[in-house]
Amino acid sequence: MSVSLYAAALRRKTPPRLTGRRLQSSLWRRRFAAATKLPTVQTCPSPTCGCAATPPMPAGLAIDRASPLGGVMAGYAEQVLVCTGRENWASRIEEESGGDNLAADLKELFGRGGVYSDPFHNVSVLNSSFPSSIPPRADVQSTSAYLVPSFKYVPFLPRVSFDSVQALAKGFLLPEQLHSAHDGLSPIHRDRLTRKEAYQGLLLGVRDVEDVLVLICGHGGRDARCGIMGPVLRDEFEDKLAGADVQILRGPVQASATDAERIEGDVGDSKTTARVGLISHIGGHKFAGNVIIYLPPGLQLDGRRHPLAGHGIWYGRVEPKHAEGLVKETILRGNVVVDMFRGGIDAQRRILRL
């Protein structure tokens, strides 16, 4: 159902002048208006070792270093990270491969006017540089995807039919319970917009994500600033994570449709693992580098649950000199760096503000 139809359904709760994107933005602000108490440090510590130089930006595309960062992010309930194995994409990712791609399929379902469009449950679809898992049958083209903050990895989404996309949508991406503002919808509409766990069994090999995910906007096809800054930051984060004794995982997840294999190699129970990847447009190109750090729900810190476990923390204006500090403060100590914080999301899908 389109946002415009929801506007009619919610007329008594929403001012009539709010429509389209303004309506959706307003609904998210009203739902998640409260500030959140998070462990913080005011600023990113200076590097203690060498780091790459900040690359120059093109003429006329300077980084915005003056505008406030806090709260400058779009609200969402779930992000789908499509594993493309590539580091750059068309400006509109749904136009890749002539429109024959997973991002296009999901945007058709969840985007404006899509059958599952819901202003209270926004699904953000991004491309990522992570490679897809190798499917059991080499002759069947398949795509993999990460779902966060659900922290699920879906290794096999065959491209031979739309059935797997529908199973992903109905089994994992729709809300388990609708917002109370939908109470006036018909039972059929409510049923269509609600998750059905039975569909989860149609997708093979789905498992929990146990790796820290560091996502960096590197979408040069959309904005040169991120295209320039993204790869430099990717290399810098990998270097600083490795220096902090975090194992960097590269290459496709070694997935099996029949067992619980998670990754290649034996890293041991106490070893923190991380994957660093480039992603497509998340908004705020003028704040490049833009980085999201997802910390898995099972992450431990000194034998206890990590303070930010299950969270996604958004940062802006990140330069190579900040990588070491963000690794130390956010990943190793569980602190949010205030003066670079754009916002975030927790396991309950509450949008985080300071």
C-alpha cells in the first residue's frame, strides 16, 4: 500500500499537509523522539600510530564540517545488505543489470507504492561489496544478503524465480506486529503487512551474524566524495582492526544448505571477527566518510555483554585518522563518539539519538 493511501488511513492522527516523504519522515520522528542513554566519549581520540592521509575532495565537493551531525539519518526498521562482490554501482542501484537484481526486487515490494510499503516499518535496501556465498549448484545464479539489526545472513537467494524474494520479504522483513496506527486497516491488509515465520523455512542456510560489520559508503556512482573516501577508510579500518587483534574476514561466507558452518577457518570461541565492506548510498554524502558499525548481539566485552551489542552506530565526517579511535572506543570499549555520531538503531529497532 502506498504512503498516500496510508495518509488517508491515518488522517485523524496525521496533519493533512504531510504527504509522501514528509509524512514518512514525520511518522518516524514522532515514533522515536526520545533521546537514548548510551555510553559516550565526547570526541574521537587522536591516533597513536601511522594512518593514511585524508584524500583531497574534488573542486566544489568539499566536506561539510559545520552542519550538525546529530540525528542526520533516515529512520528504518531493517537494512538489507545485498552482497554484490563489487565496490561501486549505478547511481540508482535498482538499475544495475538492466533492473534484474535483488535490490530492484526489494524496492519494488517495499518502496513507495510497493505492496509492503509501510511508513512505520521502513526497509532500507543497500548494495555491499561483500561477495555472495557460492551456491550448492554452480549453474544456479544466487545472491546473498545480510539483514541488520536482525543480524541474519541469508546465503542463498536464487535468481531463477521471484519466490525466494517473497520468502525473504514475508519471512524476515515484514514486521512481526503492526503499529497501532494500522488498527483501522482491513484484516486482509493487516495480514498482508505482517511477517509469516513459515516462509523462513523456504530459505536454506540462514544463520546468525556473529561478526562485527563495518560498513562504509563508497558509492562513487552517486557522489565522488564517498567514492574517494570509502576505499581509503576500508583499508584503514581493516588495518586498525587487525592491529587490535580482531580477525578480519574476507571472501565469501562458506555456507552450507544443510549444516551450521558459518565462516572459513577456526577462529576460536574468544576471537572477535569483523568484516569491512563498502556500501551504496545512505544519505549525507556531504558528511563523507559515512560509516555504520553493527555490533552483533552476542558480542562480549571483558566477559560481559558488550554495551552496544545488537546496535548499529552511524558516524559522519570520518577520516583515516579516526579509524583507530573508533575501533578502540566503539568496538573495543562500547562507547559512542558524540561529535561524529549521526544516529543509530538498537535491537528493538528504536532509532537512537543523544
